[in-house]
Amino acid sequence: MHAHVAVATRFLLALGAAVLACGPGLAGGPATVSATGDAQPPQSASIGPGQVALGVYQTVFPTDLSAARDFAQHTGHPLSIIHWYALWGGWKSQFSADDLASVSAQGSIPMITWEPWTGTGPDPAWSLRAAILSGAHDAYIDDWARGLAAYGGPVLLRFAHEMHQQPHYPWAVGVNGNTAADYVAAWKYVRAIFARYPTSNVKWVWSPQMLGDASEAVHEARYRSLYPGDDLVDWLGLDVYNTGPRLDWGTPRWRSFSEVLATPYAAITAVSSKPVVLAEVGSSETGGSKADWIVSALNTELPLFPSVQALVWFDIAKEDAWNVSSSPAAFAAWISAASQPAFTRDWAP
């Protein structure tokens, strides 16, 4: 659900990306309730022009932005969001003003998933207490805070995401003795260091996991136990993966965009009214038509979730071929869907 692996050609990288504008909200009817008590999306809605930011993650970003320039050339507009991962003890560990400036020069907003680990396994040295609450990385956090304050431009910072049901993440609850209270304390600890500097330009993205077929009530209870509070969060994040039948992340079957999103969306929007970014979105080719899935997701189903104001495609082949260039049909569908007026205006978080 996150990755740092090799990718395809520059052309496919470019055309697998798209990004655009976000407005104050979307139109949509109220959710209905299923027989099981879980919320279902409304049956009709619409997105006005330029109301949703459509972004992309590529492993080459932000070091190589040629794909972003190619995309702008092909579509006539820049990416609104360029997403990458920064590991405290690994890839893109050090704060880089040059990376941010390069992304800004493309007319894009950076989104950084900021991961407190080296990228290999649930090392106890990177538990929440050992790595953060002990003060071991205060200087490192301070360096990033000062750097982002000096940069001054808007940045989405997705800190310690997927903090539960993730056995490989050393910060996840249930791993290395971490508790939900530890996670909230660590979030507050990092925010307190940032508060030393004028960092209102940093928009904090709190991004929990989905729980497969678990009920809305189960999702909501888990989310509430881990939520740091509206005063410390700017955006809510969710992932949307249609795994199809080949990959078992709790729901090994083909599911529509709405089927994947409806229950966790209802749960997270019950916890907070903050705007939602779908920080990782992808679909398998196995079990149905990925091309149809893309068109339906972006042009028909997305308006049913009015709090969603940004969507970032996870455009690589990792656990599955999530990339939009996985087939000619999927690629054509992405370009067609992403070219709609809902996704064609400058955007700021």
C-alpha cells in the first residue's frame, strides 16, 4: 500500500498521473443505511467544475519530474499534487528545500508520506516510544519543521499513516508494544515541535487503514481510538484498493469504488468533518474491467462522497498492477476520466 520500487517508462509515468482542483465542497444526497446498519453512498450527485484535486504517486518523484512535465504537455495543465514517501531512516530522509521548490515550479502541491522507520521490518528501535516519545529524533523533527517553515508554501504531510493492522510498520498499534494512546501521544509530540515555528503552511493528513469487511461501527471505534483531534489534523486520509480475487487484504473479490469506500468513509466522517483525501487509489486488472472501474470511479461514483476533495492514484505495479498503464484500455480510460471539468482548476489545500 506504499512502495519504493522501480517503475515503467517515463512516458507511462507521465500519462499515469493527473491532478487538479479542489473547491469548498461537493453536491450529494444523504447516505442511506443498509440492512446491516452500515452506511451506503447516496444514489445520485454531481461534481462541479474544478472541485476535486486529482494527483499521483510515482517512485521517481520528486527526484525526476520529467513525467510531470510530460503530463502537463499532454493535458495542458500541471499536476496539482505530486506525492512521494520520505523515510526517517531511509529514502528522502533529509529535508530538501530543492525537492519542494522543484515540485512547486511545476505548479503542483507536494504531498509527503512521512514514515518513522528505515523501511525494513518492525524494528523495535522505531517503536513510538523508542523513536519519538523518548526524544531520540527531536533534532530530526525540528530540522524538518524549520525547513518547512522556511519553505512557506503549502505541503500535505501524511505522518505515520496506516497506524493499525500493519504488522510491518514499527509505529503501528499492536507492534513493538505500541498502543493507541502511544500513537496519539506521538502525533501530539511531533506537532508540538512543529508549533515552535510558523508552519501553518503544513497541512497534516491523518490516514488510517480500512478494515476489510468489518462493519461501520468497528471502523468508527478504531478510528476514534486513534484520532488526535480536529485541532491537530487538517485532512483525513483513506486508501481505496480494488484488489480483485487474487489479492487478499480482507476482501478478496472484485469491488466497485463505492463498495470499497462506503463503510470507512461513513466511519471517518462520523469522527470528523475535515476534508478527505484518498491518498492511495488503485485497481487490479483481475476479476473485472479496470477501464470501466476507473471511468465509473472518477466520473460517476466519486461525487457520491462529498467530503472527498482530493484523490491520488498509486500509479505503480507492486502487490498488483495498480498503475493506470497496466493495459491500453485502462490507460485510455484514465486519460478520458481525468480530463473531465471536475478536475481542471488550480488547487490549494
